[in-house]
Amino acid sequence: MEWMEAEDYQDMSEKAGEIVLEEMRARSLPTLGLATGSTPEGLYQYLIMQYQRGKVSYRKTRTFNLDEYVDLPWEHPNSYYHYMKEKFFSHVDVQDKNTYLPDGMAENLEKECMKYESEIAAAGGVVTQVLGLGGNGHIGFNEPGTPFDSRTHVVDLKESTRRANARFFPSLEEVPKQAITMGIETIMESKRILLLVSGRNKREALARLMEGEVSEEFPASVLWRHPNVQVIADREALGK
Ligand SMILES: N[C@@H]1[C@@H](O)[C@H](O)[C@@H](COP(=O)(O)O)O[C@@H]1O
């Protein structure tokens, strides 16, 4: 695991952006794994800015998002589909047909999970996966206790996760109780992982990750077993 210290949120976003762009330039058909939440917003802004300056094109880029809520229509302002459109996709030249998210409205969710896995496989797997860190160590929506050999699956969200995400919804009651998420093994198959950590409220989780103990009780700890992980953490998250 490689650790990079960023001055602040802006610096973390730029550092991550440069790594993503470097990977994109090195490949003719780049495949990015994308995350939602507050953490990667600055990264998306940076990627948009570089596009607007003519430094990059996403025409041949394929993207796979980590997760999506169950029973939240795609057009709902809090769906991750909507988030991705608003924060990234609609500002760049990425093609709709190349942007994948699990469909939380699918009639048969189990089938949808399998379909998502095969879409990732058909694309040759994710090259660079961007991750945020949940306060309880979750990655994607893989909550503590999720087996390390899990593939894309439906999860029941922990109360703490629903509460943490309630800030995006009008009220806690409206936060969905389930989601579809790439599994831990699915995430671990990406060639390179970028974990972004910012802010005071991630300090405890980051400290726990740094301890180096690998346990299913703290999902992000699995990243110690991956050969190519970069953690970009800002000074606040590092407690400096
Ligand atoms: N499912 C998302 C994750 O993909 C995200 O990385 C994490 C941290 O979110 P934030 O960046 O808003 O702190 O929790 C959410 O629940």
C-alpha cells in the first residue's frame, strides 16, 4: 500500500485526478471504477476541468460504479445514477452506453447482480478503481462482516450508513434500506485502487486502516492484500 499525504481536499482531488488521467493516457480503452459520496466530487470536478481544457477525452472510457440504491428510480435526485450524471457524465464526452451502474430497480435483483458482474468481465475488468472510505470501514456498500470473497450482491444497509447518507435526503426515513454493491472480491480484482480519504470525520477509520490488521469486521482492511493500492489522505484525515 502506498500512502500519499495531501494538504487538503483540493490537493487530494488533484492528486487523484492526475493518477486517473495518467492511467487513461496509457490505455486505448480505459475502464474506470467510480465511487459516489462527497469524497470524489472534487476529483470529478478536476476531470471535468481537464476535459474542458482539451487535455483529455472520455469518448473511449468505460465506467463502472460501485453501487446503487435499491428501489430508487434512476431519475430520483438521490440515486447514484443521477449523482454521476450531475457531477461528471453530463459535463464530459463519455458515451452513455459506456457508463454502467447496477440497476436498483431491476425486477430480479439477484439476476441484476450477475448481469453486472458479466458486464465488468466483458469489459476486461476494471483498471483503476476509485474508492471512498465509510466511517465504519465500508467500501462500496460492503458493510462490516461482508465476506472477502463476495461478488456483486444486494445489501441491507446499516443504520449508521443510512444516517451518514441521510444528509443527501430530505429525511432519514427516505434513505433506502438496501443497495446493490460490487462485492469485495469484485473490487479487489481491479488492477489498481485509489482510496481517497478526507476530513476530520474519517480520522478514526483511517487510523484503524493504518493499524494494518486485516479483518472482515473492517472491510477496507482487505486492501492490504492488493498489490497496487494508493491511499491519498488529507492532513485533516491524518490528524495533522
Ligand atoms: N456507498 C458510498 C460509498 O461508495 C462511499 O465511498 C462512502 C463514503 O461516503 P462519503 O465520501 O460521502 O464520506 O459511503 C457511501 O455510503
